[in-house]
Amino acid sequence: MWDEAVTGYDFGSGHPMDPVRLALTMGLVRAYGLDRAMRVVAARPAGASTLGLVHREDYVDAVRAASADPKAADQSYGLGTVDDPAFEGMHEASALIAGQSVGAAEAVWRGEAAHAVNFAGGLHHAMPGSASGFCIYNDASLAIARLLELGAERVAYVDVDVHHGDGVQAAFWDDPRVLTVSLHEHPQTLFPQTGWPEETGAAGAAEGSAVNVALPAGTGDQGWLRAFHAVVPELVADFRPQVLVTQHGADTHFEDPLAHLAVSLDAQRAVQEACHTLAHEHVEGGRWVALGGGGYAVVDVVPRSWTHLVGLAAHQPVEPESVIPSSWRDEVYARTRQLAPARMTDGRWPVAWRRWEEGYDPADRLDQAVLATRRAVFPLRGLLA
Ligand SMILES: [Zn+2]
Ligand SMILES: [Zn+2]
């Protein structure tokens, strides 16, 4: 999913979410010819009825008002704040990004494509009634809500952004049809200070439909992959979703300026690949909607990470050792006056990790995090902790 105008989602100079990251990602996708390995389409912006599947009408009205006159932004809706400054055209740009995720969900549901990617999406912090954490409309929640509207009975959402996928969890907190799984840096050390393992969904039918893995600050490739594989595949296999929606925020990277995990591009690619495999193994038709998310190392990390994601979804994976086309490196320099990376790897491929099934160490902080999640939620789903 791509419409050049998604780069209009721009909070202004000095804000970490610089839309150049989207332009450079699409540039790298093109440099690898991936735009010819799949169909690139633009969906319509999400309209009022679609936005209403998740967002409150008074909030959408507030976004429209801030969009028309940024100075009039209503901070009680989280608009016009340091994290979410109002800008002209904010409603249109946000609705356009949301529309791409909804369009991706529709295409996959109808079988027009097995996989669809919207790397401009993954704005997982937006709440039904307020903006939060650089997110205005929650395209991930809207895509899932649209799938439910189309008749889906089981949708799995897996979020590997460094921040908790709080907005998506909140949107489906009491809905057993949606399994939300978020792996993130521990809420004690990072925004939005939620995503504790004890958050497992509303009491009753939805209990056990929210899953949170709170990773210690500093977690690197091996711990991150170990935690992912100790939690996600078993849950997805058991849930048997009709669609898998994944969020691939690239801010887990060791170079990311806003968080404290130490994950490499190579581990990010390994998790993308694992999500792709999960879709083929456990979802009828391999229905997979992959979204972007955070990521503030906008030159060095984000374009490479999401180009790998696109390559995997297009069944034309980019080899980690691949030397990046010089045309793209020139584009990077022209746009940013920064030197572009030379290869599609951080030099850690292939990444090895210890499998959970081989045993764990109760004194290890990473293993404690995994255990806390498994103990909190696995029994609720009828699985052994
Ligand atoms: Zn993030
Ligand atoms: Zn595939």
C-alpha cells in the first residue's frame, strides 16, 4: 500500500517522526525492484464510518478542527501537544494512512492478495478518544475492526514495536475475537508505561485475549528472539486466526534514539520472517497484514528494516549481505546530507538464539519476563505455562 501523500503525516521539523523515513523506505523498495515484484496500490482515505469503528465522533471532530486550524487544537484530546503537534492537513494525512491499512485488510480478507504491507501504518498508540505517542488515528485497530465488520471471528495482532501496543489492546480489551500480543521494553523504563504481563484482557470471555511481554531495557538479539519464540508461535498456533496482523516498529534497534533495547536489523528481519512463516503455517490462505510503526533512526535503520519486510511479503526476500544500490545511497545524501548504510545487514546474520523448550534460568531477567507472561496468560488460554 503506498500513496506518496502519506509523507504529509508531518509533525514538523525537530519532531522525531520525520516523514523522510517513509520516502526513503519507498525509495529503497524501488531500488531493489520490489515494486515490480508485487502490486503497489493506494487505497482511499478512511471515511467517517470507518473511523467510527474505533474512534469517538467527538475526537474525529477535534482532529478535523485542529487540521483546519492548528492553533485551535484541543489539548484535552491530546492534540497540539509536544508529542502530537497539530498541523494543517492532519486529519487528511492520518485518514490516508488509516485507509491504507484498512485497504490492506480488505484485500487480504477478500483473497485479492495473500499478504499486504503498509509501512506507513502501525500507529498503535492512538486511543478511541485521543491522540497519543505520535499517533492520531489507530490504523492497526481500524484494520482489525474492519475485518470483524467483514465477518472475521478470529484476528491475531502481534506487535514488536519497542513500545507497548496500548491503543490496539485498549480497542479490543473486551473482545475475545481479537488476540493482541505485544513485545516491548518494560513499562518501568518506557512510554506509555503500560503493557505489564498482568494485563490480560477484560474479565469474562475476553480474559486471556491480551498478552504482554515486558522486556528488560538492554535486551539484545538473542533475548528478543528467544522471548518472541517462547510466546508468539504457540499462541498463534492455538488461536488459529483467520488473519494475522503484525506491527513492525523498528525502534527496537540499538541505534534508536528513543528507547533502550539493543536489537539489530538482522534480528528484526528474523522476526519478520517468523511472522511470515506463522501466517503460512497457521492462517488459512496465509492472510497477513504487515504494518510499520515507530523507528527514529530514520536513515540508518527504518528504510532497511521495512524494505526487508516488503521483500519477505513479496516473496522476493532481500539478502542481508546484499550491497545497497548506489542510486539509493545518493538519494539519501541528497535528501539528508547523511551517509547511507552500505549493506542490508548489521553484520549479525544469521542470528542464533536459545530455544525456550531447551530450558530456562529462573535467575535470568529475560527468562523472568517470559515466565511472567506465560504464567499470567497461558493458563487462561488452556496452555501450559
Ligand atoms: Zn515505538
Ligand atoms: Zn508468503
